[in-house]
Amino acid sequence: MNRRSAIALYSLPLFALASCATTGAQSSSQSASGVTPRDRGCAIELMREGIPTQGVRVLATVRARCTADIAADRSRCERLLMDEGCQRGAVVLWQLRESPLRDTEDGIMLEASAGVYR
């Protein structure tokens, strides 16, 4: 066996091992977060007042823009907000805030912090 063949022979397993390690690291970091998007309509806790008493990991601030009939029906507007939380993988929403829309449309904007319990 010449030197070039020996290098090629020994390099192949190391390259394959490095590829597996890289792929494995990506997979584990993606699953390590434990947060996956959930379907609209998922069960999610909406705290209209106060903050969670358990530790939470903040995922995002979610917003729902409610106009026309939806703005008049508070429960439908809140469901839109909860659906935004579901899409981000949240299980709890808190610090619920409401503000009027700042443009020409009549309606409200709901906003809340979204997270998962630790």
C-alpha cells in the first residue's frame, strides 16, 4: 500500500465520524429546546392578570389584531392571541395588554408574553 492510499483509507472513517457528530449535534440542539409549534386551538393558559407563579422560559411576545366583529367579541380576539402562542409552542400567556389600533380601523390590539414552564 503506498502512502497516498493509506491516507485515503484512514481519512475516510474520520470524515464519516465527523459528519455523524455534526449531524447528531444539530439534531440534539433542535430537540433540546423542547419547544415545537402547536396547532391552532391548542390548550393554552391565558393569565388575564398577574404573572405565572412557576418559573417560565419566555419564547416571544405575541399579538392579535382584532377588527370588526372579532373586536366586538372579546373571547374570539383572545382565541386569536392564544393561537399565536400555540404556533410558537407556548403553554402560557401572561402580561395581557390591550390597546386601540392606531390606524383608521376600529378595533383593538391584544399583546402578551408567551412561554413554557420550566
